[in-house]
Amino acid sequence: MAKENKLRRNRLALLQAISKVLLQIADYSQVVVEGEKPVARK
């Protein structure tokens, strides 16, 4: 993490904005990473 608070907040805001856009595009809950076991759904 960046030591400067302003830079850190800006980076976190950018990551949140990217996350919001990606979640609007698709449902990633079913994505399985190669080599990992899928999580059992209830």
C-alpha cells in the first residue's frame, strides 16, 4: 500500500470503481480458478 493517504485513497477508489463496473457486466460467482476446488453452494 502507498504511504501517502491521498494516493492510497485514490488507488482504493479506482479499484472499487473497476470492481463495480465488472460486477455490472457479469456474475463471477461461478468462476473456478484452475487447480482450485469449486466452493459448494448452499
